[in-house]
Amino acid sequence: MLPKAGNAWTPGEAAHLLNRAGFGGTPSEVAALHALGREPAVDSLLAAADASPELARPAWAAPEQAEADRRKLLEERRELQQRMRELPEEEAAKLRTRFRNKAQGEERRRVQEARAWWFRRILASRAPLQEKMTLFWHDHFATSVQKVKDPVWMLRQNELFRKHALGGFKELTQAVVRDPAMMIYLDANNSRKDKPNENFARELFELFTLGEGNYSEEDIREAARAFTGYRINRLDGSVSHIRRQWDEGSKTLFGKTGKFTGSDVVALAVDQPGSSRFIARKIWEFFAYEDPPAQAVSVLGDILRANDHCIAPLLREMFLSREFYSERSIGTQIKSPVQFLAQLLRQLEVADPPAGFPGIAQQQLGQALFAPPNVAGWDWGKAWINTNTLLTRYNLAGFISKGSDGSGAEMAVGDGARGAGMARRAGQTWKGPDYAKVAPRTLRQDPDALVTSLAQRFFDGRIPDKARATFAEYARAKKGAVFTDKETAELCHLMLSTPYYQLC
């Protein structure tokens, strides 16, 4: 067991828990969580039901519609090939280019809709920990639509991560073996007994279950043989194991010998002593801080193994630990772009941001959902911040907090993505948050009280006295006969454009 946090349960600790186990919240949400008490608060996050069932997936993602669309595309492709045989080469090439551009345009549109759908779930979720763990698994089992080329498979994988978010790591990893998006991404669909592909086996050990130093090259080669023969039905996404393409010979991994399949390899890998510690470390670093104490990793790894690799008991132990609420943890994590955007909108109580804003902002800040840069996922921590992304964060915070000047320029800076026209039009009409909620007019009569309230909202009260004094001085200078929404927005933007707001 990890040393438990003390009996004192402060509002700041409640805000820290909501920030890390979710995507932040309003002062009223923090107060409601604090009112529960520490242990009930943690249990409420672990037990929260599926977040937003009313946010239906895009119609094209429904299994029946997806299969119908694929059949239609196959038929169109056959018709195209027939027509091309009857045309001169130059005209055939133009026809082929138009067909490809149309298909790619539809794919891009669906990727944008998929990103918008997931981000709406993140923003509206009543089960924030489930969404946070879904993001964790997306980074852990990193898969990019840029190679998969099919948003339907990406959404299917996303639902898989959500289903197993707090459940069994072993069950999730077994499901990933037969996940169409992962199989395409790591070339598992092309692995056969006379030519086994080592990509999935290598990443399974190095990135998904064990980490470097806990397996050998021979283990990878033997595992690759076990993963032969898995095939995707491109129409419905079902995965079957073709025995004639499977290497059914004996394989030796981790000192054990048998006629192993891919599922057997997953079970062997997850049962290795190093696996539970590997996962425990990654989860600690995601929710708390980098380079965790060896004792914490060992204890959490033991809890994971004792609970048949179920994630929820590990999270509960971590969220109730003294170390999770230590000075090393609170207010020290650089917000990822998704965390930054979701927390910004939630704290400003913006439930419906301008169309296209979240997707464009993700691309500008370097964390576009469904497109991690490689199989190792995103680089976290300090990698999120450089001169360009920091300035972009300030500009995006200004656009959301102050509204548009009518040009929509804030929505298009550095974008270059298709669909920017729609986003620009939406940006031209964005008026900003409802400041009657964020900063009631009665509060604006006292600049110092206003700053205290906003500092609690944005920083959980944790800002240096010098910064607080600067905010108060700015508020007093801006206050005229009436402290309007315009001045309130400018004060909020000043606060959101500080280094302190980049941390949670």
C-alpha cells in the first residue's frame, strides 16, 4: 500500500484530482467534488457511468452504413477501371486523379467529424476519468488515421479503448490484437507463415506490455511467427485467423514452448513480472509526474497483478495516495494541447465552441486526435511547449475569451487544413463566453474580489503574490463606471496568457 493522503481534504486537492483524472471543471464542479470527501470523490470518478450517450457517432460510422459505403466504393472502383480501359492514357489518368481526390476529400471530412465527435465527448463528459483513460490508451496503443486511411476503424478502436478504459489490461491488449486499425497500422494483416512480419510483435513487447530490456530479439522472432495468419474482412472489419497462413510449429518465448497463437503471446507477455511495473509507471507518469519513486511503481505493479491486471484498483490506490497530492505533483504538469483546450473551454463554461475550432487548434498545438506522430505516441511534458506553440496558446485563449474581431483570422492562423473556410465563418460570429456566469456583475464592483474569483477558477488559487498583484492592478486600471464584458474578457485573457495557466 502507498502512504495515504491525510484527513485534510482541501478544495485545491479536489481541483487537482479533477484536473488530472479529467479535464478540469468549473468552481461549482470542484466544490461538488470537494463536498464528497476524498475517498468518495475518487470512487465517484471511478464509478461514473458512460459519459454522453446522447452524442451519437457520425452516421457513416454505423456498421451497416460503413459496409454499404465500402460496397459502393468497390463498385465505383470497378466501374472506373472499366472506363479507364476504354479511354486514352491521358484522359484515364485525369479520371483516376478525380476519383482519388474525391475519396481523399471524403476521408478528410470524416476525420474532422471524428475529431469533433470525440472532443465533444471530452468536453461534455459526465465520466471524465473514462475519457482521460481513453486518451491514455490512444497514446499507449498509438494508431494514426494517416496510415489506416479509414476513420470508421479509428472510431471503432476509440470505442474499444473507452469500453476497457478502467477494466482489464489483458483483455484490452487481446482485443487490440484483432483491432482492424492496429492491424493495418502495424502491418499485421500481411503477416504469413512463410514471411512473418515483426512489426506488431516488436511494438507489443517494447511499447505495449514490457518495455526495453524485458525481452530478446529471439522472443520477437518467435512471437512474429505466432501472429501470422490474422486477416481483416475489409467490408465489415471482422478479423479471422486463417490456419493455412499461420505458423503452427512450436515456438519458445520467455522460457516456455508451445504452438502459440497471437493470443497466447499476449497472455505470456502480460504475465511477465515486468509488465505490471511497466504499465504502472506509464499510468503514474500520465496522471502524476515523471520519474516516479521506485516504491510507488512496485506497489502499483503488485496491485495490478493482484487484481488480474484491472486498471481501476491501481488508479484508486494512486488517487488516494499522499504522493499524488504532493508539491511535486500539484500544479507541475504541462497541459497537453487536448487538456489545455478542454480545460480552457470548461473553465470558461463554453459548452459549444465555434465549429472547427477544436480540430484546428489541436493541429496548431501539435496533438491532433487520431493522428499521433508515430507508434510511440506523442512526446509529453516539455515537448508540448516551444516559442510557436506558446504564442499559439495565447492567441487561441484570446480568441475564445474575447470573441472574434469579425475577420475570423484567429481561426486560420497557421492552419492550412481543409475545412478552414467553415471554421473561419464560425469564428467571425463568435462572441465569447457568457461572462454573466464566469464573472457576475456584482463581483465586478470590486476588482480585488474579481481577481480572487478568477484566480480560483483558472489556477485553483495557486499563483504567486506578484502575479496576483499584477492582475489586480490591471483590473483596477480597467475599471470605469461599469466593468463590462469587454474588460472582463481582457482580464481573463491576461490570466490565460501566463506561464501559470500552462500547468495543471
